[in-house]
Amino acid sequence: MRFIFGLLLVAVVLVGGAMAFGLLKVEQTRDAKLPAIAVEQGTLPSYKADVVKVEVGTRNETVEVPTVAVRKPE
């Protein structure tokens, strides 16, 4: 039970952090409607999520490495 609660807590913190830093933007696009008593079909709210696009790639670079001289103590 603690494990499930811990996972749920981590998920909430990650989603909250993503929203706080602007990586995830969630806005409601349609209001919810409760079903009528005559058992008619209701509607669920609709959401649109804009997520930041991240591009990952590789490139070759030449890096100069300094020469190090090691001397043993006498």
C-alpha cells in the first residue's frame, strides 16, 4: 500500500513540476455535463495538452587535451 501511495505521490510531483516549469500546459476545452435523471448520455470534459518538443542529436567535436607530465619523487 505504501509503495502505491509513493508512486502516486512521485507522479503528482512530476506532473506538478512539469506544469510549474512550463513543460506541460493543460487547459479545459469543454465543460463537463452531468447525465440527466432519465439516464441520458452525459459528456466528459475535453482537454488539450501542449507539450514542449525536445530534439536530441549527436555531433562530432575535436577537443584539445592538455599534456600532463608525471614525475616520481626521488
